[in-house]
Amino acid sequence: MNELAREVAADDGRGTTATGPSVVPPPATSLAPARIKPRGFRRLLNSFLNSWNGLKGAWREEAAFRQECAGALVVIPAGLWFGETGVERALLIAPMLLILVVELLNSAVEAAIDRIGPERHPLSGLSKDLGSAAVFVSFGLLGATWLLVLTD
Ligand SMILES: [Zn+2]
């Protein structure tokens, strides 16, 4: 048994081993190199911290995210007020949450593109336009559900 296999075998499932964080080997077919990845409670804690940092980053860097959060503060209470059943209330608020989700992913694409470099490239432009279109379509969903639920 090599060192890596011994570490994996010694893993108690709580994210630590006698030799430190476990090294999870990728499947033989994976293109990813072996990376040190925490597991168990540590992984959960890290992922909460990463998510919190992501929310703070989107708030700091993206005016659109701030505006959509402001919109959510109006749309979600209004949806809870206008919806007459649980299903209606869910339909009125869910697309607003989806807009925030799509905006976060769109911002992730933008950040990755900007990380590649500031120069203009048709594929960079296409990437950002596709992300923008995804946000646009999710607004369409919000409009459609409000129209359909309130005219029912
Ligand atoms: Zn943006």
C-alpha cells in the first residue's frame, strides 16, 4: 500500500487522519490532478465560508446583484401577500430567488473571464452575453409566473 492509499484507508470519515487532511485521489478517468480536499464537517464548514465570501463578493462587485437583492426585498413579501395558497406563494417567490442564483452564476462567469485577461475576444464576449441572457430569461420567468398566477 502506498502512502496515498494508506491515508485514504486511515480516514475516519471526519475529515482528518493521523497524517492530516485526506488526499482524495480522482477516479482513474478524471482529468483533475489529485487535490487535498477536506471531508466531513470541515468540508461543510469550508463550504459555508466559501458561500458567505461569494455572497459578499457579489454584493461588493456587482451592482446588478445589489439591485436584484433590493428587488427581492419587495417581490418576496409581495408574493407572500398576493399568493392565496402555498403553491401560489411558492410560484410568486421562487423565480425571484432563481434570479439571484442565476446572477451569482453569471457573476462567476464574468469573474473567470476577467481573470483570463482584459483584452476583447469574441468568445469572452459570447460568454458574458450568455450569462446575461440567462439572467434575462429568469426575469422572463418571474414576469410570466406573476402574470399567470395573478390573472388566474
Ligand atoms: Zn455583472
